[in-house]
Amino acid sequence: MREFKNHDLVDDVTQPGVRYEKRPARTPDGKVAEGLYNAWIWLDNPGQYNSYTTDMVKGVILAMRAASNARDVNCVVFTGVGDKAFCTGGNTKEYAEYYAGHPQEYRQYMRLFNDMVSSILTCDKPVICRVNGMCIGGGQEIGMACDFSVAQDLARFGQAGPKHGSAPIGGATDFLPVIVGAERAMAACVLCEPFSAHKAYVMGMLTDIVPALKVDGKFIANPLVETQRIVDEHGRFVFGEPKTGEAAKEAKALLARGTVDLSALDAKVEELCAKILLTFPDCTTKTLEELRKPKLEAWNRNKEDSRAWLALNMVTEARAGFTAFNEGTKDDREVDFVLLRQKLAAGESWVGPLHDAIQPKAKRAG
């Protein structure tokens, strides 16, 4: 056998909060393809909804690079541990307690973040996002950098930037217009309203969705959202929208009776990996490179300007927003937006008491 050069950056890609493993690749009939694998990269921080810390960002970069270089790897599966979240973005505790108020430090962090997104967009293997739960903020951004996305239908999607002191310029403003169009991208990024996996599928963000809720031993579709293709009394298409009133109460009761089972998600991901296995590898890589260009061109055009702005924003709105999210109560994690706008309109400076005055009520009272 030929002696290969080692093109990896490091011999051990292990970093706290990220797991890397190689699972045997299988053909569509379930047989193991001897000597071939799919690389699984896991965000392993379920206690904080798989939000990525600085170390985890490093881990994803190293893992993606290793999977890209691995001669025996067919596909990369990018996912999170547990059934609550794929990823909810950057770790707000670390943001609030370390980066807030320190733009130079956050600028260095954003170099790592940009490299993480780029490592997904330039991986020589197809990257499948296995959406095992919430896919929010920066989590949705790194998910959209992937080539395919398969979600369990209890998962929720959405952006959070303008609600929590940032702008969704870690990929959302680049990728969403390409994937769903300008109007829907505008609504998603500015309004920051979460939406269901069913709606994400209709919008074109997902390759496929599968049920995850089992009631009485059988899979059922997410009962919390409308999964019938109907039009409401106002003429609006409501597929994937949250149920309300009595329907919502019944849905919550049904949800409480069931258990979450991700076996259908795993089966669908393996099915996709198996289909990709039966393609020419170099032709597949070239196809990926061409299809990635709209996302990659937008990303490369904007990422450095975005990095600089996000760093400086850590002195003002990001500091206030991440502090509020980290230190507020579960039901009160946003600043007083009206008071903030009033104080800015009156000419009050960020250097002074403004930051404390707009924090959640419970924090101000304390």
C-alpha cells in the first residue's frame, strides 16, 4: 500500500465539547462498505443547548479539516448531542462573562468563528446537518453552511440577533437570501420569530423532515404545528404554523404523553449517506464546489467586515443584550427596547448608566 502524506493540521482533533467519530459506511441495502466510513462530528454541550464555546469552535474546525482530508470518508454528518438542540449559537455565558466589553478579544474569537463556517463550506466531502433539535441563531447559520439538512420535526429554527444585541451576519444574511429569497430572509433576520421544521422544509431550508414523537409506540407528526396544507379564514397558507386555542392545548397534552425517538432521523441520514456513497467521489466534490458558490461568494465578500462590526458592537448593544440573556430570568431575558430607544433619542451615551437601566426588570430590582 502506498505511504500517504499527512495533511492534517494536528494529530488529535479532540477539543472540549466536540466529538469526532468514524462510523462504517453502508450501501442502500444496509451492507457495510468495508474500509469506508462516514465521519460524525458532534457538538457535545447539551446542558447549554449545544451552544459553541471558543474551544468548541476550534474543535469543529479541526474535525471538519480531518474529515475533509480522510481518504476513507464518504460523508460528514454534523449534529448535536441529545434531542433538545442541534445548536443555539454562540455560548451566551461566555459572551457575557468574557467577551462583553472587550472588542479586541471578540475580534479574535470571530476569526475562529469565520474559520469554522469556512471549514464547512470548503469541506471536500458532502456535509449533512442532522438537525436533532433547536437550530437557532448561530446554530442555524452553521447549519445552513452545510450541503444537506435533515431535521426531526419537533426542531425549531430562527434567528436571534436584533433581539439579543447582535446582527445575524455570521452567515444568515449571506445564506438565507440564497436559500429562501430576500423577503423571507428579511422577516427571519429582523423579526427573530422562531418557526417550525415543517415551515423550514416548505421554505426550502431542509432536504427532508422526519417525525420524532412517538405516542403509543407509533410516530406522529409534530402536534404543536399545523401539518395539513390548508388556508385559514384570512387566505393565508398556515402549513407549519403554531396551533392556537383548544388545538394548542390538545397538542401539548399529546406531546406530554409521547417520547422523543430519533431513530427515524438516524435512518434518514444513513439513507442519504448511502445514496451519496454510490456516486463518483471527485465528480461529487466538484458538484459541491459549484453549488456552494452562491453561499461561498456572499460569505467571503462579507465575513471580514462582519467580523470588525461584531467586535465593536461588543461595547454597546451586544454587551447589553448578552448580559440580559445570561443574567435575566427564564421569562425575562431581553432589555427594555423602548427605554433604550428613548434614551438614545434623548442623546444619552452608552458610556454611563444606560446599560444598567435597560436590563431586565428582575435584574434592575435586584
